[in-house]
Amino acid sequence: MMMLSVFWGVNGIIAIDILQKPNTMNAQYLIDNVLTQIINSDEFEKSKQQKQKFAIHFDNSRVHKSHKVMNYLVETMLKLFQTQFIHLILHPLTFIYSAR
């Protein structure tokens, strides 16, 4: 069994990681194998050069919300999208319906 992580932007795929069993996802693995790919991507570099914001979206798993990951995001100037904002972008009715 394996876990596939894919991050993409408007110009295509930014990072792909395959986590093979028996390894497990933890904060250090996420930083070393996934977030580092994003930081080293052309998309991230372009956003820095053009002084644009670069944001990612995570679910609410413990690994994503860990202090280690949050500190890394601050150090590298990666921003997190808020979940409700994503729903509004993807489908306005989803946000309105879920807000009731």
C-alpha cells in the first residue's frame, strides 16, 4: 500500500510524493519530502520574484497542524488557505450551504 501526495498550481503539477508502506507520514517526513519540493519548485521561485503570494491548502490532519510544520511554513513564507475561502473559490453555493 502507498499514499500519493500531489500538489498542483495553475501551470500544472508542482510536487509529487509517494509514501510507501511501512513508512508513516509525520511532520518531519512532510517537511523533508513534500514541502521541500514545493519550496524548490519553479512556481514558488516565480512567486517570490514577482512578489506574489504563494499559498497551499491542507486538511486538518495532526501532521499538517503540527508546530514543526507550522514553524516551517512561517520560516519559508508559505501561506495556508483558510478552508472556507477554498470552498468559496471552488463553488460559492457550497460555502453558502455549509454556512447555514
